[in-house]
Amino acid sequence: MSSQASLASKVLPRLGAASRHLSAHIRRSATPATSRHLSSSSVASGKTYFPQSVPTIQQNATQQPNLTSLKQQQQYQKHTSSSLNPYKSIAIRREGKNRWERRAALTPEAVGKLIQETGIKVYVQPSTKRIFSDDKYRAAGAIVQEDLSPADVILGIKEVPVKDLIPGKTYVYFSHTHKGQAYNMPMLQDVLDKKIRLIDYELMANEEKHRLVLFGKHAGYAGMIDGVHGLGQRLLGLGYSSPFLHVGMAHNYRSLASANLALQSLGNTISDEGTPKEFGPMTFAFTGSGNVSKGAQAVFKSLPHEFVDPKDLPKIAASKNARLDRIYAAEVNIEDHIRHKTKNVFTSADEYHAHPELFTSVFHKDIAPYTSMVINGAYWDHRFPRLMTTEQLKTIQSDPANKFRMLSVADISCDIKGSFEFMSHATSIEDPFFYVDAVHGREHKDTEAPGVQIMSVDILPSELPLESSQHFSDSLYPFVKELIRGNNDHPVLAGATIAENGSLKPAHQDLAQILNETQAKEKLAAIKLALGTSASQKTSFGSNIKPKKVLLCGSGFVAGPLVDYLLRDPNVSITIASNSQVEATSLAMGKANTKVVPLDVKDNVKMASLVKDSDIVVSFVPAPFHPIIAEHCIQEKKNMVTASYISPAMKALDERAQRAGITIMNEIGLDPGIDHLSAMKMIDEVKAEGGKVTSFVSWCGGLPAPEASDVPLSYKFSWSPRGVLTAGLNDAKFRMHNAFHEIQGKDLMKKHFPDVPIYPGFNLEGVANRDSLSYAETYGLGPVEKLDTMFRGTLRYKGYADLMYSFNRLGLLNAETSQQNFNTWSEFMDSLLFSNGSSHDNESRRAAIADRLDLPKSHTSVGKVVDALQWLSLMPASDNQNASFTAKNSTTTLDSFCNLLMTKLKYNPLERDMVILHHEFGVELKDGSEQTRTSTLVSYGTFETYTAMAKTVGLPAAMATEMLLKGEIPEKGVLAPTMPHVYNTVLEKLDNEGVRVLEQIVQKGMRPSLKWGGSGVFK
């Protein structure tokens, strides 16, 4: 018999004896082989103790109903006495130590599998923040309830508060007690007093002392991401912009895959542009070679890199020829920096571990002065020499030659005052960095002041809760099987047990002295006394949280969804600044935490005061005013959000915004906005698959719902028509069918796309939208000349473009200043058609219109124009019907026309509007084959709730504002929302609000059939 099989025969539980005491209708279904053989596992090296399978308890075929579904099995279990099941029940507790703690010891999938295999009861404490929802655990067969007392074994992640420890249970969690951590000794005393069996994940190891259940690699993953983010902040604080700025904290990303996309994008930028030359070659030192270090290195390898021997670091740091398009890295192990005190060499690992007092570290001489960033993943305890002392750091920082070295330490191991003596405390996810200026003997948080940046977050895996929970659950699952079988003598479980039956286990008897020295009993009594006192004192949740103040400039109809969304957080207050007191008051009516103030963007004193008194500014004023507000935001160092395009004037503020350390997020509405989010998501996914996008077509339009479109232009206005009308006069540039094309603004409507076949039920045409070519760079699609197509267009119902072109030819879009003194609308129209002021009949008007359009008077299009003008009251339907002119305050023909359209083409009660957004991507896959993918949004609204346009503009802007308030967008400067952690987050939030983007792979796209010659009516 092999040694593993021999071990199994000793430690695996034998249920045969127990089975004889069960009901005669219960029998085991296990073969002898099942109880002998052990499986190998990638989790453990050397010997392992994972059972290959666990016997199942099965009802006698004559007694048990045919349970064909998991749901039926679960219902049957609820009506079956638990005493018939030889297995123990388990519970998964809700984590509460930290608001970021969203991990779970077992996934819903693991719970479902456990129930199927053993029939046990699994209790789950409800949680609204756990990465897996309560509903998923219910669907797996778990019982979701607050009370965990029915369970025998309770699984957690972090330490369990004294008030929550239930006497007599088996608890499994990271207790942080086995090293004698003083702060947890009262909890350990309570474990002993309550005769709890305490099993610590950190001690679950095989015979080679390799840990079996751990988050190490995920700490490495998150720590590396956070470290890169911090390095970007540090360089900016020193006055240098760098590619590292465009990586967020790990928790900003939906998944590790999303974070890797951001790092790959960073890598592309480093390859193309390099790192700041003033810092010389960037060098990263990874300490250790265990799971933590390997996890960090795995993430790091997304960047362009070259690993070197640690002894070559001085040469690389001093080289004038070292390359800036990569990062040099070294894995530093004990032989690289540990020296025997008398022999001045590293002798052997065995001697070092046996007599660490004989050794010292030269990390401060051989590694640190040549390193840009240290990623610490090495294990350390007090018996061993430190990597660096505070005094050694002072020496390094005192040398001007080291000005740009030892910029940052990402201390993933997080040993307080440990391997790095100057790492004085753990940091939080929301406040992850501090700085140590050893020369002046101070710690601070000023990114612009001297000092090494320290990142020492102690719950890094919680930033990647999904992947870390899945990995942890897979590792833990075999041992949960042993726990529910009552096999507490299993070598892994026995070795990880710190206390049971009110006593410390022999391996941990030394903790008894620490319990006495730390006065654990007295402190426990004080904790319990405080708990008793605090229970009678009701405090308001979040009362110590600083309120967040939003300044909203503008009160138009798109502001409603933004205000309502942000006010879901009771900690947010909104100041609505508007030049329309009536509109702003209506917006604020019935809403707590709002106030209304007058707005004059050009009043510098009042604007400065409003901005200074806010935490963030949202600008919904007309686009020309954004730069004025942005100037105040830069001056007061306040973040800003707009839904408008980045104008040249806004773009010019980018460098100043970066220096001020603020984010000005633009183009976060619908178009621009959701179009960017959905485009970048698909493009990055294609790149991640090893493919590339060869063509891009994007259409977007806000329209009446089909049943509300039976009007001239088949269009209605929910805000000022001026922007829509003038947009139809812009020049357009695009690439299509492997050629570049330009359309002058005066011809834009004439050269429209007469057929845009998104869905058969929509009768759509389109026009080119401004400069499409620039978006090839925005979306990272490479040189535009290498794309078959790069096009962005605006959707309208068929007939719009020809009619709008006709209106322009008739002079209705003239924006030159002119007198608007008319009595009737037909008089206004006659002034455009005729040079004299005499009266005219409809026949002469029709002739003049035909002449202006260069069409025969009998042409169908002339008839359509006449019908439209009569519907709009610009021509009388009969000679005695003349509508009064209502735009006498206007100063241009265009403004008068806008006034009329706003009255005649407004939405009526109960009518709906609609938004359509459609992207089409030509894709070349990794294997060279071609594919067409689409991304489509169709959203309807009502004027009783939110219009579709208001939702799709206001909600994305609100979500970006929320992210900035939470510190979830680290990038600084004038930005568009093209970063993965932004577009993934906002798209997910929009989906939760019912604004959903449908992604598909289609057989045939529209691109080959697109033509822009117009309808052919006009020459």
C-alpha cells in the first residue's frame, strides 16, 4: 500500500459503524476504493489530503420518491429529519469587518454541489454586499436566514466579533491569532470561554508546510494593480505625467480580466511612448517567489518587460542606453540580499533558517538604490533580518543621486514594522497610500512632498472578490467535506486547529502566556461591557461620513434622472444652479437635500464661490460655457462632469487639469457617451481574443416613437431645436469602403444615407456626423488608413433630410442677425421667398419654392415642402388663414424658426420618445477569419416619467459623478469615458436601470450596402 493510501486508511472516517445505528432504510453507497484513494491536486505540492469523493447517503429505493430535480431534492430534504443524515450542517456567515469585504468562503456552485452529494443543510446569513447574491445561494439549495445557531460548522473569512461567536460551534476563518497578535487575544479568550473549535485557514498546510487554502495569488494580483495605480499618482505628484495614470485601483474593475485589459492598454502606451525619461529606466524589484510574488508578477507581465538578474540592477540604472519602452524587473530572493555577518556571503538557506541571527541584509545597498518600485511579497517574521530599516531609508533619501529611486513600495505582505521597518501601519482601500520622509522623520499624505510611497492595504484579495472567492472555494471544498463528516483528526484540519473544548492545542500552548500578558480576559470583559452599553444606544448609520456636495449647473429636462439617481445616496446633497428659477424649483420640488440658487456663468465671483463650496461640478449648460466652469474647477481643484463633446477649448485645459490633480469627464451622455462605452467594450473584447477591428460603423438618434412620428420631419423636440438644426450644417469627414470622404455642411442633408437597415420595423435614413476619423485614435483602432471603414452617423426617419435640406435652401436656417418684425408666420415666410413686400397667394409661393429648390413646380418634393410649411403655419392653408407671429424677441431667422418648431413639434401628453444606438464592427479573428458583430440599444421613454433622451444622457453622467465621488476614476485631466473600469461599471449600472445594450454576431452587416448619395431628388 502506498504511503498516501496508508495515510488515508488512518484518517478518512469510517461511516460503517455509524450506519448501523441509522434507520434501516438508510444505506451507504460507497465502494472500498472510495475510502482508500486520494487525488492529487495542483493546490498542494508533495503529499495531499484531498479525498477524491465523499460517500452519499441514499434513501432505500422502496421508500424514497423519485427526485429528478435539485429543487425536488431540496424540498424533500426540508421534510426529512436531520437526524437521519450523519453529516454535520454548515453555515456561511456575513462578513462585516470592512465594507469592502465581499468575499465568500464557498460559492453558490460549491454549496449546490455539497447539497447534492451529501444532502446536508447549508445556512447562509443574508448579505446585500456579498459578491454572490442571496438568491444564488437559495437557488443552490441553501437556507438563507439570519440565525446560524442550527449549524454545526460556521465558515467565514475575517475575524468574527465577540458578540457573534456562538458557543460550542466549529468556526473556520482567518483568526490572526497564531502569531500572538495582541489585538485579537480578547477574541481568542472568548473562543476558549465558549468552548469553540477554532480552525485557521492560514495553518491549513501539507507535510511540506505549503499552505493549501489561501488568497495569496489574488493578493498579488490586486497589490500589483494598486501599486501601478499608486506609481502613477506618485509621478504626477512629482510633476510628471505618465502612462501609469490610466490604471485604476483593482476594485474599480469588474473582473481581473477587465483589469488586465487596462494594463495591456498601459503596456501599449509604454511601448509606443516610453516612460518619463527623467526617471531613467524603470526598474521593479519583486521580493520572494511564493504565491504572492507570483501573482504580482503575473499581472506585471501584461506590461512590456525584461526580467534581469538582481545583480545587474546597478548597471541598468546607470545605463544611458537602457530602453524606456519597457520595464526592467528582478525577482529578489534571500540569496540576492542576505549575507553572513562574518563571511560576507550567502552560505545556505538551511543555515539561514536555522540561525537567522548570524545574517544581515544588504537590500539597502544592492537593490533599493537602483529600484523604482519594490513589490514586497516575501514572508517575514521577527527572527529574521529586515530588508530595510528606517535609518537605511534615510541614507538612500539623503543621496541626491537617488532622487528618482525608491519611489514606491507596494507592501503586499503587509507586515507592520516588519521587513520594511518604516511601514508603520496597514492602509485601507479607500485611502491606500501614505508617504515616509525618513530624512525629516515624518509620515504624510501629500503626494507632492518628499518621501517613498507606501501601499499597505491588508485586505487586497477583497478587491477581486469574484475570482478570489472562486479560487478559495475550490481549495477549501475538499476540507469542508471532511468537516461535515466530523473528521477533525484529518491531518490538515488537526494541524490548523488552534483551540477546542476550552483549551489551546499543544502546538499553540505558547499563546497562553500571551493571553495573560495582554490581559485578554480583562479586555474581553471590557468589550462585553461596552457591547451591553452600546446596545441600548441607537446611533444613526453613517453619521460619521462626510456629506458629498454636488453642484449641478443647468436644470434642463436631462437633469431629472441625474438628480434622482444621485439622491438615492442620503449622504449626497445637490445645489441646482440655474438661470431659470421656475425650472430649477420644479426639478427640486419634493426632493430632500436639494437647494436652488441663481446661475450666471460669467459672474466669476459667484461661480468661484459655488464651485469652492462643492465636491464635484456637473455642467448641463450649453457647451460654450463648459470651459468657463472648468477654469473654476481647476482653480478650486474640483472634479467636473459634462455630457458634451470635448471642444478644442476644453482640450486645451488638459495639462492644467492634470497639474491640479482633477478629472474633467466629458462625453458621458448618450451620443457622445453610451456610444463610447459600448464601442470600447466590444473593441477591447476583440483585442483580448487576439483579433482586431477592421471597420466601425456607428449610428445614433433620438426620435419620436413610431406612433408619435406622423408630423413634418417625422421628428419632435423636447429641448431647443437650435442645436439639432445647426448640427445639420456641420462638415463631415469619414472613411468608408477603403476610401476617405468629405461632405460640406451645406450639402450634408442632400448627401444623406437613404437607407439604414438596423431593424426592418424602423424606416430609417441617416447623415454623417462631423469628424468620424478622429475616433480611430480615441478607440485605439490604429491608423485610420488601415481601416476599411470609420464612420459615425445620426439617425432620422426617412424624409427628414430632404425636407431639412429644403428648409435650408429656403433660408429658414439663416443665423445672421436680422429684424424679426412680422405680424404673421406667413409674412415671415414671404420675406424669405420674395424680395418685395406685396401680398402673395399660395400659387405664387409654390412657384417661388420650386424655383429656390431648382425643381419643377409639379415635383412631388415641392408638394411635400408646401404641405410641411402649411402644417407649420408658414403658409396659410387658405388665403384667409394666417397664424400670428410669436417670435418677435428673436434676432435671427433661425431663432424665429426654432421658436415655431418648439411650439408645433413638441411632444404631447402620453407620447413616447425613443433612442436608437447601433454599432457594427467588422472583425478579423485570431485565425484570420472574418466576422461581423453588432451592439444595439433601443430605449423608450415617456414624458410622465423620464424621456428616453433624458435617461440616456442623465444616467451615465450621474454614474460617472458617483464614481468620481467614490474615487473610482483615478485618471486626471480632460477625459472621455474610454477606460475599461469606467465603461464596464457604467454599462453594468445602466443595465440595472433597464438601459440595456444587446450584443450579437450577425451573418451579414449593413456596411457593404451603405451609400450616401441622398434620395436623388436634388442635383
